[in-house]
Amino acid sequence: MNTPYAFIIELDQPLPAAIESLRTALAAEQMGIVSEVDVQATLKAKLGLDSHPQKLLGVCSPKVAHALLAAEPDIGALLPCGCSVAEAAPGHTRISLQDPRVIAAASGSADVRAACELARAALRRVADRLAAEA
């Protein structure tokens, strides 16, 4: 299943294993996770709420980030690409990878659109690799 803004992959793995699978698939595309927010821990600490395991990840390719920043320096406000990883049911994790076309749509630059298409193709391959594991 996909949305207009993300590639969605569901894995029968607990959250930590799903994140490791994601790391492996991203590495195959010369991409990686550059930031990580533990949503479950943050909601508990800041709001006293209990929730399912969930992390927000910043996914990036140094090559694509460089191309985007060279084309439009302020596009850094949209980087890195967003990713949500949530284990809503034990042993079942949903990964949502932002479609880089979301970033491209915010810019009129042909260079930005070209870099986003490269990133989109790579993330599509990541999603396909993960789906093949499912």
C-alpha cells in the first residue's frame, strides 16, 4: 500500500528487527539513517502517554543531499527525508518512507526535481527489497 506522500511496507518483525532490515536495504542504495526520534519514549516523558513502539527516522543519501543543497540551499529545511517505523501490534511493523516527490513539489527547480527522482528510485528499490522479505 502507498499513499501520495509515502511508500508503505509492512513487516512481520518487531520494531528493532524492522529497523535493522531497513538499514540493510538503505545501505544497498548508499543511503542511511542520520537521525532517530523515539516517539514512544518522548510521548511518555513529555505528555505521560503510553503508546506503541514507534520511531521517526531521518533517511538520507549524501549524494542526493549535496545535489539538493547545491541546487537550492534553503531546501535543507525539508531534509532529511522522513520515515516512520511503528509496531502497532506485537511483531508487526509498518514502515512509511517519504516519497521525495513531496520535496520536489515544493520547488520549481529542475535540478531539485532531478535529484528527487534519483532518491525516489532508490527508495522504491528499498521498499521493494523490504517487501520481498515480508
